[in-house]
Amino acid sequence: MSTLLRRPFGSHGKVHEITPESAGWRYVGFGLYHLRPGETVSEATGDREVILVMVEGKAHLNAAGLDWGLLGERMNVFERTAPHCLYVPNGDAWTATAETDCVLAVCSAPGVGGHAARKIGPDTITLTQRGTGANTRFINNIAMEGEDYADSLLVTEVFTPAGNWSSYPSHRHDEDDFPRITYLEETYYHRLNPADGFGFQRVYTDDRLLDETMAVSDGDVVLVPRGHHPCGAPHGFEMYYLNVMAGPLRKWRFVPAPEVAWILERDG
């Protein structure tokens, strides 16, 4: 199995724990909890900022010495409603107590204390269409660069209809050369509808020294250390993914793959 493809290591409790050390990079971390009603989890942020995303279900959240109440509304991610999220700065801690069965994502990157704890969404998040034809997908921007919510983190959700492509035309963000391109590591947390389905993701560089195509199942995470990274949802299976990006500059600038640049120029 590809080292870029990470299967969940269980179905209950913490099922993903991707750190810069385990990924072999410097910035992005990603964790995922599956909790049952009444269960509680807590983490200290240390030198990292965190955005907690209620992927599914409801939980009471405490962070930065404050009670943020019951967060979460979406019981199934494919409802496509906006998520409830919470930003927690570095040097702090958070606690979540599940009210229902829930899936809680922990997105992290280096923090410098530039932002206070705050709720993100659902009222600030609007589902928007991107692309045309078989490249149509729908975006919930949680914390992209247009929102001054974080020191390093960029976080977004994408819903790709069955039979469509996403993160396409193929593009890369693996050089620190702003404004032409920025260096951003990235994780993709994938879900499929129906859950027994599959999708595809390819990660490749222009010189093909890295060129891996992976079949992803419901709950898998794909690491994108560099290169282009398109996804495909086969007919019959809707695809969701939660993206976490971070690098030395909180800007998303990319360069398309040479073989598909003309599509981007045509379709915008």
C-alpha cells in the first residue's frame, strides 16, 4: 500500500493521527475521533493551532477556558450543510463531550498566538459551486485565506458528485515562490456515499519521480507532500473530502499541470 494512503486504525476512538513526524513533513497535522454519546476527549494544543470540525454529530466543546456550548447539526456529512467548527490557538487546550455519535476532525498547524479562540460557521460558511460539467463540485470554505481566522491553517470541505472530478485540473502548490506559487502540505480526509464505495486520487510530479494512484475507501486519508493531486468519483458514488493545508505562508497559490493547463485557461 502507498505510504501516502492512511487507513483508519479502528472504528472507535481516535482513528487517525497524522503528525508532521509521521508524515515526513513540517506543517500539517490531522486527527480524527469517532465518539459515542457521553464520551469525552481532551487535547493540549502545545505549539500548534487547531481547528476542530464537527464532521458529523453533536458535542459540547470547551476551549481556552470557555464553554462553547453544544456544537454540531449535521448528522450525515452528505447533507452538505455547513459544519460547526472551533478555532483553538497554540498554548491552550480543548475538551469535547459527545452528545450523539459524532465524527470530530482535529486540523492542526504551527501557531504563533496571533488569533483568539472563536467559533467558525455555520453562518459564515456558504456552499458554493466550482467548475463546470463533469468537473463540477461544491465547496464549504471553513478557513481559507479570505478569512483571517488562523495563523497557518487553511481548511475547506469539498463535495464531488458521482461521476465527477475534483481538485482538477491537476495542480500543485509545492514551491515557496509567492505570488507565483506557495508551498502547502495537504491532507485529504475522504468519505464516500454509499460508504461501501470507492474513489481515486493520484499524486504525481511533473518529472514522475512521484506518481501514485490510490483507490480510496470511506474514511481514508491521503497525504499530498508535493505534486499534482486530482480526485475522481466513479458513477454511483458521491465523494466528500476535508482538506487541511499549511506552509510557511498562509496563501493558496498553485500552478496547473502542463498537460491540463489549457482546460483551466478555457474554463477559468
